[in-house]
Amino acid sequence: MRRHTTATALATTLLLLTGCSSGSNDPKPPAPTTTATVDTEAAAQACTNAVYAAIQDAKTATDLPKPPECASMAEADYLQTVLAVIQQTNQDGQDALQKAIEDAASAATPGS
């Protein structure tokens, strides 16, 4: 559950940062709307959850279809989400492997 929450938070942050760095030269920024932000965050969260589930089911990268929850996202944002989820999943796997190695080493040490 921790990896899912972390992946979700990371992907949401990346999406928000990507959206904030649009590089527009418009001198007057548009007025922020709470509803739009909530809807965007909810959509990003739904997409992240769907990507996470799809990655768990995919056997190869070509088996990873774009989930319907991500249909409203720009392709670049979707790919950032996929990358963030994959990176977090990989990190979680590395952490689990390291813990297993440490547990095995401590169990093999006499007197521990």
C-alpha cells in the first residue's frame, strides 16, 4: 500500500509541476479555480491508480495499454505518469530486495 501511495503522490507532483512549467509568456495568469484544480488532481490520481494497476498486469511495455482514466490527459503528462509509477515500482522492488538480503544475512549470523 505504501508503494502505491508513494507512486501516486510522486506522479501527482510531477503532473502538477509539469502543468506549472508551461512556459507561457502571458503577462496575466488565469484566475485559479478550486474546482478545476480538484478535478485535475482527481483525474491525475485516477490515471495514476489505473497505470499502477496496468503495470502490475503487464508482462512487457507493449502490453501496457493507455487506461481510459488517462484519456483526458495530454500524452506528455500520461507518459510522465507512467515513468513515475515505473520508477517508484522499481524503487520499491529494490527496497524489498535489500531488506530480504539484510534479513537473510542477519538470520545467517550466529548469535543474532
